Amino acid sequence: ISESWGEYDSLNWEIMNDEEIIEKLIHFRGVGVWTAEMILIFTMLRPDVFPIGDIGMIRGIEKSYNAGDKLSREELFSISEKWKPWRTVACCYMWRTVDPEPVEY
């Protein structure tokens, strides 16, 4: 990544929206949408990231909102609408529902 970072170094990442950042990051080999979303959450501290492909978050939502039964992507997005603009925070709570061990970020 560092060898091909040159053209991206001059970008003003702070003013880019989440979707623009994801589109830039996934051009790097080995970086997919989930990885880009984790960068938004843990490195850029973006407040409204909803990583729909994160199995831990999905299981947390299913446990909290549907007695552990499976939910469709549409149902997951519908539930997340109530959390805007703080879906990152809600995601962290959902992770804790399935893995309650203390974590330091």
C-alpha cells in the first residue's frame, strides 16, 4: 500500500464523505469494503458507519432485535435508520452484545 500511496497522499480525506473514502481505499489490493469501513471507524473516527458485512454486528442486531433469528439486509438497514447519525456507536454496542469481554480501543 505504501508504494502506491503517492497519488492519495495529497487528498483531503477529512472533507471526503464515507462513500468517497471507501471508493478510494478499495482500489488497493487486499482492501475491501469491510476493511475500508473499519478504517473509517477505528482510524478516522467517523460517527455514522454501518458495516453491513460485519458478522459480529449482524449477530448483535439479530440478538437484540429479533431473538437471535436471521434478518435480511433490508431489515438490518431499516433498524439502523433509527441510529443515524451515530451508527458507529450503535455498531460498537452490537459487537459488545455478542462479545461482552472488555475491550480497549
